[in-house]
Amino acid sequence: MNPSTRATAAAVTAASLAVSGYFGPRWLAVAVLGASFFLAIGWPSLTWTPRWMIGSSIVLIGGALASVGVLLGTEEPFLRHMVVALAAVTGLALVLEILFPSPPGQVVTAVASTVSGATWIATARTPGSEDLVVAGAAALFMAAVASTFTQRMWVNTLLAVLLGTGTGAASGSVFDSIEWYGGALVGLLGACAFVTIHELARRDTFNRNPLAAISSGIASVTLAGSLIYIGGRIGVG
């Protein structure tokens, strides 16, 4: 997979989340649903799922249900509605597995990708944590850009972590609701999520499908949403 394609997909997704998150949870939900759509298209190629239409459908339906559930929740914890979405999409995946059998393990990989994007919305809806979305997405954007600076993987990884953490700390200094150390924590978690997926995808030297590269870039952003939500609860409350 082309690392530049992966980094570009992650940067574009992070930028869309940062901009939409600034305007509120509803616009953020639209961006998350859009990211889920493109993630779903490339997910079967990324995970070598033989029945691509079924794999894409599970990812897309799960992401949509989780996002809507978190968005429509009336009180905390907003992620409890995501659990319902996970249960529903797991049942759907098992039914489809019975009707259209696939190699072992493919159901798990499909279900695992569906709900983490919704944690971005839960973060935005948490009182006092609205600015975390912008800070975390900005840190992810810088980490994705830094991952293509040189030809040396270890240098790019170090730069991504440092720039991601620094961007988070700078954002924390700007926003009143986040201290600099809270922003640094969020930036570090987001950058680590990106470089982890980036490294795992880099090791798959046989997969040259551009859709797989795009999906892996988006997957790093959705994974970061879960870590940023946890970091936000620790750093902001």
C-alpha cells in the first residue's frame, strides 16, 4: 500500500473532523458518516474479505447505527447507545455469515471497524470536551503529514509523535476548556493511533490496492477517536 495515499486519506479525514467539530456535533456526525462510507468501500480490500459487498455493508451499517445512536442520546454516557449498535451489527454479521460463509475471522474484522468513529461524536457531546475534537483532529492531521517527510520510517514515526503531541499541547493552550497537558495527552494518543495503523499497513507488502490504503488511513482516525475519548475523560473530566 502506498504510504502517501494512506497519509493523505488520514489527513483529509482528520481535517474534515476538525472543521466539522468546530461547528458542532451534528456537522461532526455528517463527517463521521462520510468517513464511514469511504472506510466501508476499502475495508474488504484491506482485510482481504472475499465477499466485498457484504463486508462493506456491515461496516457501513454499523458505523451509521453507532453514529446515530450516539448523536440522538439525551444524557450521558452517550456511548451506551453505541453498545446497542454493536450488538445489532454483530447479530447482522452472524446472520450474513450463515447465509454467505466466509473464511474464519472475517466477521470479527468487519464488526471491529464499525463503531469507533462514533466516539468522535461522543467526545464532542461530552460537556467541557467539545474542543477536544478539534485539538485531536488537528494533532492527527499533523501526524499524518509528518509520516511522509523522509524515506526513513523511524524518523517519520518520531516526527509524527512529536508534532502530534506538540499540536495537541498548542491547541490546549488556545482553548479555554483544555489545559496544555490535556491537549498534549490527546495529541500523543492520536499520533500513536495513526503510527500504529500506519506501521501495520506498511508491513502488508502484497496489498497494492489504493482502496486498502485509503481505508487504512481512515481506520487510524476512527481508532484515534476511541483513544481521544478516553484521554479526554482523563484530562478534562
